[in-house]
Amino acid sequence: AKIEIDVAVRDADEREEASKNAFKAVTEWKLVPIWAQICLLLSLACMITSCYLIQLFQEEAFTEYQLTYTIDKHLSGNWKNLVKPLGWIGLLLFAVSLFFLFVFNCWAKNEARRYLRDNSPTEEQIQLSDNSPEKLRQVEVKADDSIELSPSIEVQTTRGFWRSLGGC
């Protein structure tokens, strides 16, 4: 039996792979600007400090509380009394870590989009071994559940794929 590989799914897979490769390319440590490296290192430092602070000083960070306790009786009616000052510091460090990571990821995703846009092939560079990109590649599922791709069409990229990257 032959199963056809959907062109749209293949194109989506190609886009995802290109995005991953672009992200890897722009986040290579020696190419990352100093300010972005500092953001990532600060994120790491805040996260490590937060985790150690909350784990090693658990009793100084949080009030003991059990499932059968009530907020009115055991926390003086205020749920925020569950967290002691040291716990607030640990939670703040966690939030700051997430902020720095968010800033780094925004920069990296933007750079990856720019990288893809600047490095997309021209129409002449797009090579199709068959002039009909609408064709589907045939997949043969054999009796032993192995899969064989027919070599009738080998598509490196598609025009729609590269055009769609420009809209990111």
C-alpha cells in the first residue's frame, strides 16, 4: 500500500527545522552580544540562587502549613503569611530569572527570523528535481512495516516555504 506524504505537512516540517537551525546559529555563544550573554548569565544566577535559597532554607522561607489547616486560623486570615521574607526574596529571584530569560529568548527569536530572512535562497537557488512541486512523494509501507520512499521527487525547498518566512 502506498501512503502519500502531505506537501503542507512536509513544508511545515521544513519550516520548523529551518527555524531550529537558525536559532542554533544565532545563539552560538561566541556570536551572542555581550548584553545578551549577561542576560542569560543573570537568569542562570538568579534561578540557581532561588532554588538553593528555597530548598536549603525552607523553614525560614515558608510557614509550616498542612492540608487540614485553615487560612483564618493558622495564617491570621492572610494567605500571604504563608511566605516569609526570605521566601519572598526567593520568589522574586525566580521572577527576575524568568524576566532575563524572556528578554534573551525575544532577542534570539528576532535574530533567528532576521537570519532566515537574510539567508533565504533566491528563486534560482531553489532546486527541484521534478518541475511539479505539487506532486506528493510516494511512501510504500511493506509487509514487514518498513517504509520506503520513492525517489520520484526530491524537494530541497519550496517557494511558498521561503515566502512564508518573510512574514514572521
